[in-house]
Amino acid sequence: MTTETKLTTETKPGLTPSQTIGPFFAYALTPRAYGGSELATEQVAAEGVAGERIRIEGTVFDGDGVPVGDAMIETWQADPQGRFHAAGNAGFTGFGRAETNTEGGFFFETVKPGALQGADGTQQAPHLSVSVFARGVLVRLATRIYFSDEPGNASDPILALVPAGRRDTLIAQRGADGVFRFDIRLQGEGETVFFEA
Amino acid sequence: MSLIYPRESLKAHPLNASPEYKSTLKRAPAQPLILLPHTLSETTGPVFGHVAVNETDTDLTRQHAGEPLGERIIVTGRVLDEDGRPVPHTLVEIWQANAAGRYVHVRDQHPAPLDPNFTGAGRALTDAQGRYRFVTVKPGAYPWRNHHNAWRPAHIHFSLFGPSFLSRVITQMYFPGDPLFRYDPIFQSITDENARNRLVSRFDIETTEPEWALAYQFDIVLRGRNATPLEEPHDH
């Protein structure tokens, strides 16, 4: 064995484990009420960004159905053409961040993402990747938001991995007002599907 | 360069179902997680290189008119991937209690004094070698209501993005030799002792500034490994 490979193996570090975000993150991560500068907000796409503007609203609930008023939700998405980090798409980072209010509510305003390539030539229906952080959550919970008005959901390769009876927990429902509703149930009846990412 | 994200590494994390930490009881999912293939949605992520990080973002002792009370410390470290390579120009966000163990957050009810000269929030970008540096004060331990006479060991919260959705992590940095470790269900939720100890910073005499500040070093290893790992050594 060479010295080089030996060193490489022996110095390979282990992953830094996750810990809870705790209840007191807001003044640093979502500091609007504290007058701090915000890294990202619930406004994912600035006015004027091309695409179908949508609003997603929801509430986070715990296993007793009690609203979770101290969670942080982050979203990550492609642009309407299905691109990440597209050059020249000013006003659109694809990244959203919101804390839940005291009633557990959150919302995002963005443009609807386009369809994406999946593995093996399959196509993924439009979706947002979601991280849920909260007191009592030791490791970020990963989920996805799909949209009820997308026919591509029926052939989406990720939704196909989810037991049919639970797929609805990943699909935001468009209401009469045009707003998409997406509640997050951390535990119990109607529990949201979470992924090992 | 293309990264892969072996799932095996996830064993370092605590389980969300860690009942000694009472807040998990109604918040940990009961259903098993579903394995998510790593598509473009997962292997990409936000980039914050454009975020202006100024001097007061990394020096938490200079965000107000006066100096905060407490023991001044310098916290440095490197952000690395699982192969030990630096993660350059990535965002590090931190927050912490003040020296008395009190957070600025409006819902913190611990009857310890707020410090008008300390907020406790910071932000840094790693340099080309993955290094970051903060100046702050050592946070105090504080009581919480998890169980009778429960106290959190002193800690600084860290939030990192790394190159993708998969490397995103929020964690806590602790201080060496804290007698509260054995009683803290959040620290103890990490069942692998080696992994747990990776959250304990190292006292760093080299980085201390004489007659000014003590120093601690905390390296952070994010998910992600080179797609073509070096050959493992083997006997011939």
C-alpha cells in the first residue's frame, strides 16, 4: 500500500451529526421581526419573474393535531423551464424559507416549477423539495410538494414509490381561490410522507 | 467534480424518535421514511456566494454600541466533505444564548438577564480552503423543562447548506469537558459515541489571542463524497 492511500483512508472524517433547530432560531434564521437581514423569505420569485405565479399555504400539526408554531420550512425548486441555477433568471433563486406563525401557518409565493428529468429517462412531475425543522425534530424532515392540477403526477417516479393511500399527503390541493393548500402532519393520522434523502 | 451521497453515513445522525427528548414524542414521524432516489432536485441546492457577509456578521461582539458581557471567544473551523476535502464559499449561520444563558428570542422565559450589547446571531462564508471564523462570547448553560432539573450544556447552533439539498444540516457545537453532557437528551440522542464527540469543539491554544480571547476549533463534515473514491488500501 502506498503512503498516500493509507493517509487518505485514515483521515477520512465522519459525518457531523444533526441536532434540533430548537425553539429559538427566529432572530437568526427568520429575523424579520427582530430587524435582522433575511437570507431568504417566503417570496421565492420576485415580481416579474416569468411563469405561473402560485401561492402555497399550509399548517404544520403534531401528532395530537396541535399546530406547530415554532417550525422552519425551507423549499427548493426548479424554475418553470425545469432548470436549477439558470443563468439570467434574475429574481429567482429557487430557495424559500419561512417560520410558522403561532397558529402553525406558513405560506410561499413562487412560480410553478417545470417538469424535471428523473432517473432512467423518466420525467418527474413539477414539485418542490421541502425541509422541515422544529424543536423536537432532531434530523431535518424531507418531503415534497406536488400539485393537484398536474396530470404528470400519475407517472411520477417518486410518487410511485409511495404507498397509494399516502400519496395525497404530498399533493398540494388547489382551492377555489387558486391557492394551493399543503398541510404538514408530523405524526399520526394523515401523517405526511417523509423521505430518507 | 461530481459528488455521491452514500446513505450509510446517515447512521451518524440521531433518530427522530428519541423519547428521552420529550418534544420528539408528538413530533417524530411514526411511519417509516421512504427512500428517495437522488435526482436533480436533491443533488442541487441554493448557493449564497452573493450574500454580503460583513465584519459584524462574523464578529458577534461588535453588533451593538458596547461590548457584550462574558468570556470572549474565537470559534474557527473547516467545513469538509466526507472525503475530507474543503467545502469552499458555503454559508454558515450561527445563533446562541448570551453569556448568562438567555436567548434574545421573545419566547425565551429563562429569568436570566438579556444583554443589550448581544444579539447572538452570525453568518459567515467559508474561504477557498473551507475555513470560517467567528468572534463571540461563550454562551451560558440554561434550564429547560424536559425533565426535573434539566439543563442544556452550553452550545452554539450551526446551520449549513453545502453543495446540495442533501448536504443541508443544522447542528449544535458544544464545549469540551461540559459536565452536563451525560444529562442532556439532545446531545445523547446521538447514540454513536464517536459521532457524538464530533460535536464537541476542541480548545485551540494556537488561535487564542493573548490578553484578548480564548479559542475553540470546530470542524464540520457535510454529506458528499467523490464519485470516484480513491482505491482502498489492501494487503498483497
